[in-house]
Amino acid sequence: MPDRTLELLALTSYAPPRPMPRSNRLSDAPQALHATPGPRRASHLALDRMVSPDDLSVVFQPIVNMADGLLFAHEALVRCSVPAYKNPLVLFERALEVGCAGRLGRMIREIAVPLSTGRALFLNVHPQELHEAWIVRPDDPIFSHDHVLYMEVTEAMPLKEHELCMNVLRELRSRCNVELVVDDLGAGYSNLKRILDLQPKIVKLDRELIVNLDRDARQRKLVSGIVRMCVDLEAAVVAEGIETDDEFLALRDIGVHFGQGFLFARPAYPMPAITWPPSSGIETKPGIRNAPSYPPPAA
């Protein structure tokens, strides 16, 4: 039921917060450089050889309620000043090659989580972090966050790592307020049965499903069907990569609950203000304002 979905999305926990970083850079996160006690391990050395603490930072992009433009959550996105690693996918591919993908993810959380105190936060999780059990370590920042955390996994991960996803998610849900987000639905790997077995609270539509949506009736029917299915399964839908008013209006008419994209705000630090589409007639809102309620599902 939609009301039950609202209750689950609104749950919060109140663990003691971590020290606040002085900026959004890794070098200014108080606990980041000593996140795991003991001798410097191979992954630490590998990450040091790739990038310096000053090279890594985190920016935030708001996810907004499509009904009224209020803030639902922020997504934390890594940025690297090393030219070869400006693309986050390339950064993680290289980290995987040299054996420090798990540690890199941990360092990103060391920056992002303390900067998001009191706010819902979306965090991307690389499959290697699950294999190496980084995210379930008791000193991980997620266990000190005072609001709900949404763990984003790509659509391909439940298909390739289904049992691992189930086990890690079960462990995290038993220890903190974490919910699953299936990212990039529609990117080409869909196995809906395995995805639905994970009981995600959020499904994010891939940008490929958004482009030309306002001009393609068949595409709108496809997305509308996905939204109805998610509502029936008590999962909210986020459309990412929204760039035009026409895309926004088509998605809102279909019944998509939340939106993310340059139309509302570019990723930035400090948290950027939300620019609501001019066609909505709603003024710009401060980026820290929270949506008071879960939007109604599609009829």
C-alpha cells in the first residue's frame, strides 16, 4: 500500500554522528585517512599510488518530489581532479584493477555521510565492496548516520550477484536504516524477478528511458507500465537525467514520484538550491528543504 511505503521511507535512526569534515575533500575528512585501524594494507597503498587525498571530493545532487519540487534526498557523487580519472566509472575501473575499489568506496562515504547529517542520502555501491565486505564493517560511516540511507546498486548487480546482494542487504537492514535502490533500470540487464526479490524501496529509471519520452508515445507507455508495476510492489520511482521541461511534464503526468537532473540542479558542494521548472510556476527553493510527504502513486 502507498501509505506503508511512506512509513518505510520515512524511518530514521539516531546513532551518534561522525566528526564533520572541514570541506568536501578527502583530505579534510577527520576519520577518512585512518578509517581502518592497523597496518597500512595493500589497498591503502594502491589507493595512495592512484590519487592523493586532495584529488578526491564529493558533490551532491538533489532528488526532488515531482509533485511539489521539495527535496526528497541527495545523491553523493565522487569527483577526482586527476584528468585520467575525471569519469567516476573510469576511476572505479582503475581502482578495481589495482585492488582498492572497496577502500575507495569507503573513503567516499567518509566524506559524504558526515556532510549529510539530518538528510536522506543516496550512496552508490560498487560490487567489489560487497565481495570484500567493506560496507558491513562495524566502523563504516553508514552506521552513524542519523537518517535513512539508500544504497544504490546497478540493475546488473542483482542479476550477477543476487545471493551476495541479498546477504549484504539483510545484514545492513538488521543494523541500520538502509534501503535498496536499483539504479539504471532499463540499461540492458533486466531480470525483473531477481531484482524484485531484493524488495527495493526505490527504482531509478535509466536516462535512456527518459530521452525523447515527451515525443514517443510507445516509450511513454513502457515507462508508465514500469511505474505502475513499482507502485504495486511498494517501490517509489526516480527518473534521473531530466534536462527539459517537456521531459519533466511527461514524467510527472505518467506518475513518476521523484526526479533528478540538471533541470533541477547540477551536482555541487555545498548542497545546491533546487530550481523548479518554469512551467510549474513554483519558485526556486533552498536545497536543504525537505519534502514533507511521499507523493501519491500513479492512478
